[in-house]
Amino acid sequence: MFNTLLNIFKIPELRNKIIFTVILLCIYRVGFYVPVPGVDQGAMRELMSRGGDTSSPFGRVADFMQMFTGGSLRRSSLFGLGIMPYISASIIFQLLVTVVPALEKLHKEGEVGRKKIQEYTRYLTVGLCMVQSSAMVIWMIRSGFVYDEVVKNYYIIFFMMGVLAMTAGTIFLMWLGEQIDEYGIGNGISLIIMAGIVSRMPWAVEQVIKMANFSIDAPANDIGPAKLIFLVVAFLGVVAGAILITQGQRRIPIQQAKMTRGRRVYGGQRQYLPLRVNHGGVMPIIFAVTLMQFPSILLGWLSNAWPNSSILNTLNSSFNYNSFIYNFLYIVMIYFFAYFWTTVQFNPKEMATQLRDYGSFIPGLRPGRRTAEYLEKVMTRITYVGAAFLSLIAVVPTLVMLWLKIPFGVAQFLGGTGLLIVVSVSLDLVQRIESNLIMRNYAGFMEGGRIKGAYR
């Protein structure tokens, strides 16, 4: 392992890519603390520390946004929106490509078509930034986070400046991600998101240290020796499980047809078609947790407006993050979006057609419709397993928080979207570094060769 780390810095090109990537990520973290002028940062932090915890709908939205996008609703910085508008625009165009014939045709044109779709994605990102930043600026004004003198004398100027500043911050993050893609190593947008998640880890460790109590009769809210051991073992176990399911594959045997040209026979090789167990990645959890925020926020506002309504209070408590109904619907949404995203991304008919065109087939199956039906059947079964694992990962933080009585911010590192993002991005980064090492005749991180996906 240490020799491999030393070999990384022996390759000038790889060393420069890593240094360039680290510098841009440092720039992102510095810009994260640059505030929007005119906002009372002290008042915003004070209100968030009093009522912006995970028990409130806004607190959950703020934590989710900071965990997933690299931004934060708890801090009115230039990067307050994070990279969320760009991710939303990318998801929208991924869905439109499957339903709009013109975009589907453009996508099939190759690199030129993908660049054109990327250009449309940037335009949509700017539009989404304008809408989201406008809503955030209005919320800060109505919540009293902006100085009274600024609101009275420079309302329009502050509004325009806040919208343009936060829009420019997201566009700058998008540019940083593209620069990492071109001149650095790894996926730039994913690395920015991972940096935002990992930056919270020192705070979580600090909270664990503060709550640690090694006495025998430790209170229930403190972390005793048994809880501490459980947290460490659970963290290692969940990380190992996340790596296993992220790399897990179902390999379908593919036989290439033999072709005779003159006196030579070509083809006949046996290969494998890898189908990922967790084909949707973290997208099902992202869609599910986003959708589940709306009823909790809406019911929270309605119950505050009509506090004497028993029906609203009952519904509001039912959609609390630690209730059975909320977690049950959360799991149902994860299953639904796992199959939905797999249906959008995986086309068995097109894959069967490509296999037939390239002269390949699955042994025992006719090319064409029978092959497509078989691929769809296999993907349906392994998606069920992948969705079950995503559901387990999603509810682990809530269970740990309720059983061990620890803050939700600490329990988030035992599962959820953040952990899957960190594991996925870390594996992708390691594989890219390993590819550069092996390409230059250096040993990779694994003694047996490249990091491979587990298969069943």
C-alpha cells in the first residue's frame, strides 16, 4: 500500500492531476465560507442552532441539501445552493432523452450530440439557479436574516445581488467540476459533493468525543464503551456492505458467433455481460428522500397555522422522520424509484439488438425478443435485491439514532445517501488512479491486480 502511494507521486502526469484536483477542492471549501453581503450571519447561525435541528422540516431539508449538494441552507454563502441545480438539470435531461425523440436522436449522434445536450443542461442550470436563489433570498428577507437598513433602502439591489451572487456561485462550482474532469482525476461534480460530505466528519467525531462516557453507570444519552464499539463496528460493516453492493454484478455469459473468412475462423470467444446489482446507484434514495420532504414540510406549516386541529397534528406526527409510517413509505418510495430509474437507464430490447448486430448471443436463447425478455427478467430480480440493500442503508441512521440516542448528524455516517456517495466516488477515484498506475507498469492497490466487481 505505501509503495503504491509512493508510485503515485513518481508519475509526473498523475501527480499533477492529483495536486490540481486537491487545489480546486480547497478553492471550493474556501468559497463555501464567503457570505452574501447584507446578510446577518450571526442571526442565521443562532436561529439554526435553536430551531434548525433535524426535528423540524426545514432542518431536515437543510441537512439533506448540505449532505448531497455541497451547499447549505444553514449558511448564506456564495455556494449556498451547492451543485444541486446542475444535478437537477442533468437528471431532467436524462429523463427527457428517453421520451423526446429529438433529444434521443441527438444523444445517439455520439460525442457531438452529447456536447449539445451538455450545453442545454448548462442553460437549464442557470434557469434553475435563478428560481432557487430567488426563493432563498426571499426566505432570508422574511426570516429577518437581512439587516433592516438593507431591506428598507436597498431591497431591489440586495435581491438582484443575492440572486446573481448565488447563481454565479453554482455556475462556478459547475466550472470547477468540469475543470477537474478535464485536467484533474475523477468525476469533478462527484468529488465536490464528496468533499461537502467528508467536511462534516470532523464535527461528527467531535460530537462522539463530547458524548463519550466510559463510566459503568453512564446515562442513556451518553456514548459508553459498548455504544462506541458498536458505532465503530457498525461503520466498518456498513462501509464493507456498501462496497460489496456497489461493486456487485450479475454476469451473463455471452457467446460470440464464429465467422469464416477464407480459410480462417474468427470469433467464438466466450465473454460476460455485467449487470450491476445496484444499477440505480444513489438516485432512488435521492428521489425518495426529496419526495418525502414535501408532505412533512406542508403538514408542519399547516399544523403551525392551525395548532388546534387534531387531524393535522396526527398527520404531522405520522410523517415525522422517526415514525413507522414515514419509514415504511420511505422504503416503498425507494423500491419504486429503484425500478423506475432502472427502467429509464436500462433498455433490454436495445441491448438485445446490439448483441445480435455484433454477432453475439446468450447460450440457450434466441437472439432478439427471447434475449430481451431474459435480460429484463434478470434485471428485475437483481433490482429487488439492490433496492432492499438501499432501503436498509437508508433507515440505518434513523434506527441508530433512536436506539443509541445519538445526534442524527453522527448517525448519518452509518448509512444513507452520504455514505453511498462517499463509497461510490472513492471507489471510482481509486480505480482511475489504479488504471494510471497499471498503464505505466506500476502495481495497483490490490496485489491480485485491478479492483474487480463482485459477482453472483
